[in-house]
Amino acid sequence: MFSELKQLPPDPILGLSVKYKADTNPNKIDLGAGVYKDEDGQTPVLACVKKAETLRTANEASKAYLGSAGSALFNERINQLNLGDHNVIRENRIRTVSTPGGTGALRIAGEFINSCRPGATIWVSNPTWANHQGVFTAAGLKVETYPYYDYENKCLDFPSMIAALKQIPKDDVVLLHACCHNPSGMDPNAEQWQEIAAVAKDVGFLPVVDMAYQGFGAGLDEDAYSVRLMADAVDEMILCSSCSKNFGLYRERIGACSIIGKDATAADIIQSVLLRVVRVNYSMPPAHGAALVETILGSDELSAEWHGELAEMRDRINGMRQLLVDKLTENGVTRDFSFITRQNGMFSFLGITPEQVQRLQEEYSIYIVGSSRISIAGISPSNADYLAKSIAAVL
Ligand code: LMR
């Protein structure tokens, strides 16, 4: 049976990390996966996470099964983090399961949708995260795209986006990035979000909001504005969130899939289907990451420390945006790259050609996703000059 298999290409994002690790050039730079790095190129465990781990080791009483929804306390606290004091929580209309990372949340959302409406169509932005298409296709959905990014003017193409959303058939599904759009870094502003929410309500499509970078844009509440607004506007929606980036818990695989129904009775039915989807998939989520997040969110002291550490990561990335623009100018690049400072979150789209991306990798050991997405977190004061010089050379 296995002899029928054909070799597949490496994953466009994870495959880069493998190549980067194997590269022996001392000047190599990893701008591939969306993983935070400090000035020394390290991804250390957050101090608040270390403290939560010490507490967990001391207090953990059992490793017995938790059930398909995972930790109830985590689910409650992540709802508060994502939605604040929202009506959908007070009205008991939301059901959350903790999932193996944000990708796990998306896959569960896809399979949940497929059990409601087999083969439903989900519309994703063009461009979108390189794995969205694969995850939703694997869950049995049909994937279509709506316009999002204006490649020429390096900004959001809002008129085309909103016009396309108005044409989406009722009961189709639309994937939206809550903040820090991956890969473009360009987000709708508050007024544009209001328009998107109004269209979702009028048209009747199901919004699935992917929030993988809460806290990396303007702040925790600011970044969740779109989610809370959408939950105000529509009766039903799905939120997929991740603790990989904001808690630095990448390898622990902790995220959440939250489904909002029109009332508490509908939400109970949703829960029964959600639990079944999880049970036949991986039975139940890993517990460690959830325990750390619930400990941090349940402690004023650890939460304050986490807010500080998150702000530090956000500020460092924003500083590196400006530094790269300055270094490009210093190195004689005349093309306007100032758009880099107007983008949010971990990523920027450089807008260079696939050949130039390839040359950066082959000649300069600079690893960038093929779409010319760079993870700004991989830039530091010590490599920015080499990076700018290399970009200048390939331009
Ligand atoms: C990314 O977009 O680089 C991250 O979300 C990591 C991943 O899993 O692709």
C-alpha cells in the first residue's frame, strides 16, 4: 500500500526551520515561522510561565483523564481573556474546548462545521496563513478566497474585501483574522470591522475568527475588539484562539475552540457535537499548557507579570520594524518600505519576488516564507544591518 505514495514537498513554513537549522553560515537569519525571539535570537520560557510551572509541579494532584473539553477552569478563563465581560458569557451561549494549539482549534472548528453542513464552503482571505487551506480541506470543507491585500499599494484592499463578503452565500463560512493578519500584518480598523460585522449579520454567513496573536497588535483588549464586536452582531460564530505566541507555549500545544450559539439550549447541543468531534479525533487535549495558562490568568501577580512580558515582546517587534526600515534606507534602498511600520503583529510582507526570496536563502542564508512574509521577531540589532544589505543586494 505504501508504495503508492508520492513524495510531498516540505511544509512552506515548518520546512524552512529545518533548512535553517542545517545551515552552517554564522550569519544566517531565521525569519520563517512566527516564533518570538529576543535580541539574542532565543525563545526563552516566559518568567510567569516558569513560576506557574513551579506551582503546578507542587500542586498537581492527579494525571487522570480530564475529558474531551479539557480543563473547565482554563476554558472559563480563556473565554474571559478573549471576550471580556461579554453578553455571550452572561447569557450562557458559549461553549469552549481547549485544543492542541490554535491549529487544533481550527481543525476542530472545521470538523464541527462539516458535521453541521458536510462539504460546506469556507472563504479565507487572499492571502492567508499557509496552513488554513490544508486544515479546512482535511476537515472536509471546500475552500474559496476573498480579496484582502492590495499587493501594489501594500495595504488592505477593503473595498474589494467588503464587496466580496456581501456576495457570499448565506450559510457559507468566512474565516477572519482577529488581529495581526497572517501573513500581511494589515488589519481592518475599528470602523471597517463594524462594517464587516454588519455584513456578516445581513448576509448571514458564519464567521470563524482566528485569533492567534492576541496581545501582539495594540494590546490584549484592543486586539480582541473584532471578536467582541462580531459576537455582538451575530447569533452564531466560532472563535479559534491560541496561547502559543502570547504565552510563549508553542510546543505545549494549547489553544481553544469556542462556539457561540443563539441561546443556552442551542449551546448545549453545540457542546454535545463538539465533544463528539474531539472524542473521535484525539479524545482529549493535553493538560499541561492549559494548567499554566489558567494559573497565570487566575493570579493577579502572575497576570501582571505576563502583561509586562507580552508588552516587552510587542514593543521589541515594533522597534525592529522601524530599525529595518532605517537600515534599508542607510544601505541605499530607495524603494519605499515604510509600510513595514504600519503593519501589526509578528509579520510583514516585503513584497519582493519569489526569485529574490530564493536568492536571500541561497546566497545570504536568510530564511523567508516564499510569499515574502518575514517574521519580524527574527530581526535584532545585531543582524539588521546584514539583513538590510542582503535585501539591498537582491533588489
Ligand atoms: C506561522 O504562521 O509561522 C505560525 O503560525 C507557525 C505555524 O504553525 O505555521
